[in-house]
Amino acid sequence: MPPRRRRRSPDPDRNIDELEDLRAKKAAAWPKKEQMNDDIVETFGKKRCIAWFQEYSGVDDDLISPEGMEKFCEDIGVEPENIVMLVLAWKLAAKSMGFFTMQEWLKGMTELQCDTTSKLRKKLDFIRSYLNDPVCFKSIYRYAYDFAKDKDQRSMDIETAKAMLSLLLGKHWPLHSLFHQFLEQSKYKVINKDQWCNILEFSRTIHTDLSNYDEDGAWPVMLDEFVEWLKEQNTFRS
């Protein structure tokens, strides 16, 4: 049998050096606590989210009213008329303008993983980014109709419709200002949902010079009249 090799006695200095190297590698791979975002470290808390809701609703109420909504907007640094509030309401699936229920709040804020004002403020750009997605924008646009109209009415009154169209299409549809003028002088007092949805499709598909507009198309009468009005204004010639 070969002679047994004598075990080397452990080198305490070498072991300490290896341990220090290992600790240094772990520290480099994991961000320091003071460098980490508090919102990443702190997970979403339902109780904290409810307490946040109650800052605007009151402890014994499960509804944020317009007064509470005004304070909420002030705290997150957004005007109530800002389109991001419409997108937030869409995200919460809120049923009525100017109101958030506890159930709507918890559903939406859980999805957004926001349970404090600071977290929501940091998410505003993300919330606004939904407007850049054509599918999401269409959903938000359609949602806005039922959200903004009076709940006891089947159609949206024309003043509300003009305001919402300005908010949603004013910056993106070149013919919006002309359409607004058309509504101002028209006989229309309300807009129904079919008209509302077709306005978006018209704005997306019809060229600004109306070159692809089909007089025999299935557009609502309102939009046919808009085209005729444009021609009468000599804005476009047949």
C-alpha cells in the first residue's frame, strides 16, 4: 500500500481571506440597502392601501366623493381634468366620474401595486403610456362614454361630448378643431354610443383630405353631415 499522505494543517489566514472574498462577491452582486428603491423593497400591503383610501373617503365611508377626489388629485400632483385621471379611472374600472369605491380602488391599486401616494406618483408615466397603445386607447375611449355621461341618460350631452373629444382626440386628430366647430353650429344636443365609437374610427381611417371617404359607406349620418359641412366651408372641394 502506498504511504498515506500527511494532511496539511489548515491555514487560518488563507481561510479568512477566502471567506472575505466570498462576502465581497455577494455584496457586489446585491445592491446596498441604501441604494435600493423603497417601493421595490416594500411589498404591496392591502391594509396600507385601505388606510390610504380612507385619507380621502373618511374612516367610515367606502366611497371617495368629488371633495376627496380633489384632495387626491392635489396630493398626486395632477389636475382633475388631466387625461391621466381618465386612464386611472379606466384602470380602476370606476363606474362614475368623480367617485371611487373601495372595491374599485383595491382592484386597480392592487394591479398597479400602489398603496401610497409616492408609489402612484412614480407610476403616472406608466399609466399615461396606455394611451400610446392603440388597443388600450380604443378601450379607454369607449370606456369614457359610459364613464362621463349621466347615468340616468342613454346618450351623452353634447357639451360633455365636446369636452371628452377634446381631451381624447384634440392632440391626435388633425380634423378635430373643425369637427368641434361643426358640433358647435349643428342641431345635435346629444351623442349616442354608435356615433361616439364611429368618430374614433373616422379619425383613424379617413385621410385629412377626405380622399378615401366613401359617400356610400356605413358612417352615421352625423359624420356624413360633417363631410358635407366641410365642403360647404370650402375647406375641401369635391
